[in-house]
Amino acid sequence: MTNQAVLQLHHRETFERNVTRALVAGAGAGALAFLTARVHLPVPLTFLALAATALACVRGDKLDKLLLSGLSVVLPALPWLFGLSNAWTIFFAGAAAGAVMVKARLTEKGEEGSIGADRPGVVHYLMTAAATAGLALAGTEVAMVLESRLGQLSAPPLLSYGVAGAVVALFAGIGSLASHIALKADPIEARFEEVLPTLSAEFHAQGQKALVAYRECGASLAALPREPAREELARTVQRLTRDAVELAAEWSGVEAHLADDAQTRLANEVADLTKSAREVTDVVAKRQLEAAAASLVEELARLKEMKLKRERVLAKLKSQVALLERARVSLIGMRSSQASVRAAELSAVARKLNALSLAQADEARLAHEVATSVELAATEVAARDAALRKELSPSPSAPVAAAPEPTAVPALSAPAPVSETPASQSSGVPAPATEKPSGI
């Protein structure tokens, strides 16, 4: 699944609603400009029309509406304070109004709570600001022409002001069309579309399930009114999905190296090298073949260890997908609940998902640490046993020393031999005198 560069209009009903409200607000701004002219405190009609257009697009909660309403009035008014020419003043005022309309578009359902949906990016801010600025200039020219023609027809001044304000607001409202064209994809969904082509086998299937569950959760949350409980659950779903996609991304491209034939191929190579080492007669060649076989044996053991880690990662990914499915099922039917009951249910689901996610993560981490410590202990024990066997086994190149012969101990009844007297004399002790045997 890849992103396609297709020019299309997103949320057409929102754009049409904003333009209609901007048209009415522009007419009201024209009436306000007429009143300020009557009390000799004239306010530029273009400024009032642009501010009214931005105000008509304001959405969000109370704090968002308050902040965006202030920006809708302050930002378009700033260019009039710098003493620029009339054209440049209208241009920058229109750009400011366009940027506010894009921000209002983001806060309509909550930027954090808008999951599994397209959203405007930095490019859309620039495009909308430029389009609104240019159309504001064009709308001002058209409004001046219409006002002149209505003046020739002796139309009431209030009507002329109202039509001029409506025309400027209409052109500025159409400039917000750039924020609805080819919207930037949800970052988590875009990450999924980037990772999925690199996955295979079970990881690809689980990633696809996670993406579908994420989109369905986003559609269910978008249908609910904006409230803190919905924002909490949206953040929980985003975190679960982000963990799932990053977990799958760590193993992207590794599946090919962990195939069943890879282990068989390594085992066959080890057997061939071992057989060749037994058959050769050259000592140097034999050592090289044995070293190559030993390195492949280590790689075979490492491959088995990676397969075990893969099973753990896959089990954790399946648990994350199961939590997303649980969130999707929990959101079904909440639309018809009462506001207080729905908020309590959303908070309870978010807390429960957080607790389950943390419990599963801790359990998986502890199990991985225990398994790793056991594997390390087994490796250390095997290394010590090998070293001990090497020390105990005699070296084939060293000659075996002959065992010393035991010293003969003379019997107590046997007479001392005469040949040993020089040894006793050499020690400085005089030899005892011997008697001659009689009967000779």
C-alpha cells in the first residue's frame, strides 16, 4: 500500500458550510462598516470582511474558539498598522485570515483526537494563505466595481456596503479550498503504509489488522463530540498503534533471513566443512576448515536465538492488535449513549487499555530478561565446561613423561652391602668396623 499523488477534495461539506457562513458574515461586516462610517469612525470594509470570514470558520471547544476568535481579529488588523500600500495591506491581511482558517480546520474535531483521518500540513498553510491573499485582492476589486455600479443605480448605501462585504468574504472563503485539497495523511497511518510493504508472512497480516482497527477507531471517535474523555481515548489508541507499527518495523526485512531453508542451508554447510576437515591430511588446511565450521555453528546458534526473539515480538504484536480490536468494539454503540454515560465509558475504556498495555509490556520485558539470562547462563556454563575439558585433556604434541620407578627399600634382616660404604664415607661419617667371618 503506497500513497498516491491524486488531487482530490477532502471534506467537501465542511468547505461548502464555511463558504456559506462566510458569505453571510461578509454581509454583516458590510453593515458594520456602514454603521462605523455613519458615526464618523470608519473601519476598512476589507478588514471587517476578512475578519468575519475567519470568524465564520472558527470551531473547537471553548478555549479554542476564544483563541481563534482573537486571532481572527488581531492578525488581519496588523498589516494596517505598518503603513503599507493598500494592495500589500490587503494581501497580508488575506494571508493571515487564510492561516487562521486552516488552524480552525484542525481544531474542529481536535488535532489530537483526529486519528485515522487526513489533516492539513505546513504546505496547506502556505497554499491557503497565498490563495486567500490573492483572492482577497481580486474580491476587493470586484466589490469596488459593484459598489460603483450600485451607486449609479442610486441603491441604498447599506445595500452597497452589504454586497461589497459579501463579495470580499466570498472570495476569501473560496481561498480556504487549498486546505481541503490532497490533505496530508495521518502520521501513524502514513507510517503503516511505509512499513507494510517491507513486512511478510504473519507480521504483514497483523500490521494490516492493526491499520484497519485504527481507521475504524478513528471513524468512531470522529462521530463523537469533542470532550476530554474522547481525547484521552484517542491518545491511548494512537500510542497503541504507534507501538505496534514500530514493533513491526524493527523486523522489516528480517523475515527472509529467518526462513526455514536458511537454517537447513547452514547446517548442511557445517556438515560439509566438518567432513572436509576429516578427509584432509594437511594440518593447516584442517585447522582452517574447522575454524570455518565453528564460525558457522555460532551463526546457526544465533539464528535459532533470533527465531525465538521473533516469536516473542510476534506475540507482543498480536497482543497490541487485540487491544486495538477491543477499543474498536468498545466504541461501537457509544454514539447513542447519553453524554455523561458516554464520557464515563470512554474514560473507563482508556484507563483499562492503558493498564492492559502496560501490564503486557512489563510481562513481555520480564519474560525476555529471564529468557536472556537463562541463555547467557547456559552459554557461560558450556564455555566453562569446554575450558575445563581442554585443561584436563593431555596435549597430543607434549611427550608423556615416564612414571618414576619406586625406590627399593632394603629388608631389615639383610646385611648392608659393602658397595655402599663409599657413600657413607663421602658423607663424613666413618664406617663401622666389620668382623671377619670365622671358619674360613
